[in-house]
Amino acid sequence: MVDLFDDAGQTSSGTIVTTDGDVIVRVQSITPTLTDRLKLVIAAAVPKANRADWMIEKLAEIGVDVFIPLSASRSVVLPEGRGKLDRWERLSTEAAKQSRRVGVMAIEPLTGVDKLLKNLPADGVAWCLSTEGGSIAISQAVQNLSKNGAISLTLFIGPEGGWTTEELTAFSTANVTAVRMTASVLRIETAALAAAAIVASLVD
């Protein structure tokens, strides 16, 4: 018996028929994608060097549905082209196999803050991680999330230099809730993983 899954989150069990050349599996049952779980999207600035690869791998293991590399005003790393995105897709797939999660975390192209704000799903909510005054605790934000029945959550994680005043204004105008975890300035990958883990543990 083997367990199978696809990018969309369908799972199945099957029996290996042959390994001569291609592996052929006879599928015995298919479990459809769960539709009642929150879709978690992490839109984060990209850290330097192999820290980005590590972040992608761990976000995929936690169960994040979509990762969007974010181009913010103070971003340092701006991955464009297919090379790095292809690598991240491979890492996401391998992490899904290792963690036996449902589905594979999708990797989107580099996207600017303004463009992403204009394309937020109407049936979802959005947060930006911030240490500025007026932000609410992430635990409180999760409680509010549970009450309004949102289908998706987009979480913005900024660069280590922080958000600009213009970006914070844009978030406020787009009804993006500012949330906080700690008063300290976290590395990008630390903030992304901690926030994703908190949401995943409190929502499920």
C-alpha cells in the first residue's frame, strides 16, 4: 500500500502494480480536498542566501497553502525569473512528502505590496505583522478570525527594515489588520514561521 497526494490537496491510497520503468499504482480510493479549512497565504519579504530556502521548507511543513515573495520598499532580495522559484517549488514538494501534509504549498511570482493589496480575495481577511502602535495581539486577531468565518487569510511579513509610512497607510486603507507577536524586531523567516505556526495551531 502507498499513500498518494496531489497539489490540490486530494489524497488516496493505492497498490503498486509494477516498477518496471515507470511506477504504476492502482488507486483504490480518493479523498477529496477539504473545503472547510482556512486557506493560509504568507506574503513575505525574502531573506538573504539559504535562509530563504529554509523558510520555504518550514512554511510548507507547517501547512501554509501559498507563499508569495513580497517586494516591499525596504526589501533587499528581489527574486525574479524562474530559477529560484523553480527551486522553491521543488523544496515545497519535498517538504510535503516529508511532512505528509495535505496538498503542496504553491509558490507565486514576486509581487509588490500595492499590487497584492488590489488583488486580495473578497471572501478573506488580511493582516500585516507590525510592531507599530495600534496593532493587536495575534491571538486576539485569531479569535476575531474565527468569529467572522473568513475563507482565507493573507499575512504580510515585511523586511527587517520594517514597513514604510506609506505602506502602513496603504494597509490601513485596504482594511488590513496590524498584528503583533513580540516587541522585538524579528528576522523575516522567524516572523513568518512563528506567525504561521500560531495561526495553524489556533485555527485547526
